Amino acid sequence: MTDRKEIIAKLNQIVEEKIRQFQALIDDLRSSNTETKSSMGDKYETSREMLQQEIMQIQRQLAVFQEHQSHVRRLTDISSEIIRTGSIVKTTFGNFLIITSLGEFQIEGEKFVSISEQTPLAQQLLGKKTGDSFSIQQRAYQILEVD
């Protein structure tokens, strides 16, 4: 399995890039909104309101990724034999990182899925160790490795 430090670094990179993208988008929209105010007058109030709503929606998405970032920052280089929040788990159906729902990512061709500890899959994994097995959604999983 890929090195734990590499996985943590990759997650940090993913989250930081998303945050930068959202912040840049908000800045662009605010700039556009300011230009609309100064050049268009009151005639385009509806357009400015729509821009403001879009900014608010992106700010909500930004807040979600800032929350993801706080979860990722809590990850440590310390592994555990028992699956817990922060564990990297290799199973017969893929590799999972139990921290926050960031979806699928790859490191050196190896796929990982970042899942929240509240997901049904994570709930089944928590507390188990290498060699344990369980079933969820009519699939029999075996835990091959825990880091």
C-alpha cells in the first residue's frame, strides 16, 4: 500500500486546490458584481442579485471544503492495527481512508476513496482489523491491510 505520508499529503493537496478554486471564483464574481454596479446602474439589479446568490452558494461549498481541510489536518502519521478515524484500509473491494468524504483519488496508479466515518461502509469498518470480514449491500468484504 502507498505510504501514509504520501496519502495525507495528496489529500491536503486536493483540499487546498479546491479551496483556492472556490476563493478565486468568489473573487471573480465579486469583481464582476462591482463592475456591474458601476457601469450598468439600477436597471440590472436582478442580475446583481443573481450574482450575489451565486457567490453565497460558492461560499457554502467553500465552507464545506474548509471543514474537510480541518479533518484532513487532524490526520497523523501514526497508524493503528484497529480501524479508526484516520485509518487507511485495503479491502477486497478497494482502498479506503476514513476521514471525510472527498471521493476517489489516485497516488502512483493506486486508487483510494476518502469516506466519512458516518457512512455505512465506515461504520462497518470501524473497530475491525486485518483479516476480519463483513458484508454490506450484499457484498462480502475482507480487510487485507490496515494502516
